[in-house]
Amino acid sequence: MDDEPAAVQFVGAGPGAADLLTVRAARLLSTADVVLYPGSYLDPDVLAHCSPSAELVDTGPLDLDAIVARLIDGHRAGRRVVRLVSGDPSVYSALSEQTRRLDAAAVPWQVTPGVPAYAAAAARVGRELTVPLVAQSVVLTRTRQRSTAMPEAESLKAFAATGATLVLHLAITRIRELMTELAPDYGPDCPVVVVYRASQPQERVLRGTVRDIADAVEAAGLRQAAVILVGRALADAADPDAGESYLYDPRRDRSVKTTEGLR
């Protein structure tokens, strides 16, 4: 997709590390006149990709309408505007609310994806989240809070019944309650990994089980910027009975040329 200089650019900043941005994200930052960034979740080194002359705006103190007003004002002033969001814009970034307001103001916009936090967390602990015969689905979700409504059908219990690998965002302060809720389906010995600020200098990894991970989190004092991974796919030892991918099975017919048409 060709870049449109006049469009407001929503750019995924990835999990936080300055070297985990996409090439496109780094280029857009280097040419931006205005960059709005989430100061609470971003490693400041990411901003080193910005031009020294760029106006940098920390969105931490701003509400949604104030953020969008800065986007619109920058665009109408003929400036290149980048709205950095942590992780990937497709998950928990308020992209829909912001773009709806931009559409109403007739301001064009584009999206550049980023490395999601759950992927950085899984990479940090060296685990594939989809293991044959163990878990072939990954559920990205959050929990019901007073300030955040959840669709009625998307209860944690409903997701837990599937046995899928769970990735819980924005839920670290409720981890004890959540582990109690998950125990009947996953079992108290099910592996759990908590990764705080994945890929950033302050990164911290806590490993445990449904039974004891809450103790570790509370002892560490983690209150934000952490993802919780739950599931049997996180087990330390590879289970020889877990099955293997058919894609690489020696019994698979490999006579079909999968690269045909790519030359």
C-alpha cells in the first residue's frame, strides 16, 4: 500500500523495544512533524526514531477527544502526523473510537501494524502458543471491570472451557481472582507466565502455575503493563505425546509445488 503523506498515520510501536518496530514504522516516525505517543507504556528510546524537529506529545494526560483534536489540528495545518500506539493497533488501542472521529472530520488515516505484546512475551519465554493436540487456539481477552464493559457471551469461564491458550491483557491487578476462576478448567498445576514490559529495559518474567502465580505477582508489586499467558502449551518440557505439525510430517505428500507462481 502506498503511503499517503496527508493521512494521519496510526503506527504500532510494538511491545516497547526501540528495535522491535517495523521498517515502515521507523520510516514514518523519521518523517513525522508531530508524534503523539503513549508515555506510560513506551520505552523512551523508541522516540529516537523521530526527527529532532518533530513535536512530541505524550498522550498520558489527554482524554480521547483531546488526542483526536491534536490529530485533526496537525493534519489541517499540513503536518505529517503519527499516532503511536503500544503493541499493535488492532488490539485495545481505541483505534475504532479515534478513526470514527477522524472520519466525521473528513480526515484521512492509515494503519501500520506492530509487534503485539503477547507475541513479545511468548518470544521472551521461548514458547509456541499453539501446540498440536494441546492447544490450537489463542484467545486474546481482558476482564470485566467497572470502567470497561464486556459482551455478555465473552466471559472468562466461556473461554476457559475451550482449553485454549489464554492471553489476558489489562488484568494484572485481578490475577488472584482470575486464577480462582480458571482453576476448574485448567487445573491448579497449569502453567502461567506473566511478562511485565516485554522487551523493555524494565522487563520482568514471572513463571508459575494457576495455583501460585498470584503470590509471585503480588510479591513483585506488578500493577500495569503486563500480559498473563495461561495454558498447557507453556509447559517447560516438550510432551512427546503432544503431536507434531502435519506441515512437516515425513508422510505428507510433497509433490505439490507450493511455491508455484511465486517466481
